Amino acid sequence: MAGQDIPAEYLDGYAHILAAASSTGRRLTREELDSRRALGERAADAGHGLRALVGAHLAATRAHWPASRTVRADSVLAAAEQAVDAFAEGYERAQRLAVRQEEAARREFIDDLLHGRSDLGLLAERAERFGLRLSYEHAVAVAQGPSGYEEGHPVPREVERALIGRFGDRSILLTTKDGRLVCVAPGDQDEVLRFFAKQAYDATGGGRVAIGRPQPGPGGVVQSYEEALNALDLAERLEIDEPVLRAADLLVYPVLTRDRQAMADLVVNTLGPLHQARGGAQPLIDTLAAYFDSGCVAAEAARRLALSVRALTYRLERIHQLTGANPSDPVHRYTLQTAVIGARLLDWPAKPF
């Protein structure tokens, strides 16, 4: 052993190099430096700490200090410095390579996890390496900011520091995917996702966060992730202003669009006559959307549209004339509101059927 539990093999040849170089004051040769770098790489691969390795070299320097009085101390220290520097260079090179390999393995795992492209059994085994037990329920939260974020960006690093500081190691996986922040947490720890949502909202400068429902098994992460993505898409299409969306609260919308043809028929049959209006159908559809979003309060809807109440009332009457459905009538209101939601989800009339 070479001291501090460092095997002597990582100091192989060091005493000879020290004596040979210090006796003449020469610099270490390329072969000598390469041999130190190679040993540094091996020591890093074996998992030894750099601090202990440097300590072992210092101890070896004292143990093998040349006895000859003609050898200057400066020459000994210069040779030791070059040898240790080369050794540390090899050590750090091996560590950088290990980090890149770990990052590549992590990215591959995350891609497979969020898209279900791997055998579920193998995926569960790989997940344990990253602190996840996929046999349990998991939920996924996705945060979308004004710009895209990649691994190492200050925003995900800030959110990660906050999560670790608050919860420590709780089988939480924080990553980025397609420019968004993604947090995977055990399904029974909703407080983790709530905290993530708050931190992500602040770090992204008011970004939007969607939280999928807890789902069981290895495939549950994919389901919850897709629910969160769908919630973000719905929020954009329906112009929902809420900063935090829960897929569980938006289940009615996937139900409405499950039969796309039926929804398209409802939209065309109910709102199609609005094309006859001056300016086309879109302004009147926007009027209905604002009216329904404001709880059918004309004054609030007019304020949202920057119209007078009289102008809004005129538009509602025009809609009644063209469609035969009265927005203020509870019986007609449901049909009109469902058709408006369908139009927004299907991007009609901008994209004709």
C-alpha cells in the first residue's frame, strides 16, 4: 500500500522518475509524463479520490527524497510537481469521459422513459440507477417557458437546487426535454410537483406548468408525461391563463375531441352560418368565447373585447339571427359553448374541415 489506502500500483515508477529527473534537474520526458497520465486514468476508473492520491505522492516524495547532497531541493520539487500534474491531468481526463458517458446514458434513459421506446422490464432495471422505482405510481410535471432550456442551463439548475434543498433525495428526476423542464416524482408526493411548479414558474419568468395524473407501472411515466403535454397544448388552444394546469381538471376536453368527426360536424352545423356575417365567423366566435369565459356577464365580456356593452349585445343578437341559437338561453347555451370549444380545439375556421 502507498498510504491512505492507495495501492502502490498507482505510484509505480514514481521513485525512479523522481531520482532520475532531480539528479540532473531535467524536465520529465514525454514517456514519463504519459506513464503518469495513464496511472491517473486508472486510479480515476478505480474510484480513488484525487486528494488521497496526491497525498500518497507527497508521502512517496518524502520517502524517496534523494540522499545525495548534490541534488537541489528545487529539482526534486520540480520533478514531483510535473509528475503529480501529469497524474492529475490523466485523472481529470478519465473523470470527464466518465461524466460524458454518464450524461449520455442518462439522456438515453430519459428519452426511453418519456417515450416508452424500451422494454419495460429493462427500463425498470435501468431506472433504479437513477433513483426511480417504476413499479410504483409516478406523476410528471412539465414546465414551458418563453425560451427553450437544455441540461446545464441556469434555469433547470436553479430549480434543481431548490428541489434538492427542500426535499433532498426523494426519488425525484429533474431533466429537460424538447426545451421544457420535466419533473418525475412518486405519485403520492404531490407536494413535490406543487413545489416544482412554483419554482419553475418563478425561474422561467412566468412560464406555464402542467401536471399529469399519477399512473402506475413503467408505462405510467409515459402516460403522465403525455397528459401534461396535452394539457399545455389545450391551454394554448383554449387561451387558458392559469399558470398551473392539472390534467385531471381538463379531462372533459379529450372526451369532447375523441370523436373528431362528430365534433367537426357540431362546429360546422352550429357555427357555420356565422360565415355570412360581415367580417366572417371569427369575430363572432371570439365574442361567444369571451361571453362564456366571463360567466355570460355582458359587461365583463365587453371589457375583455374592448367593446361597448351595446356593441356586444348587437353581436349576440346577430349570432342568434344567423344560427337560430340564443346565447342567453340555457338550452341553446350548452350547444353553442361546446361548439366554440370544438372550434378552438380544431382551430376552425382558420383550418377548414
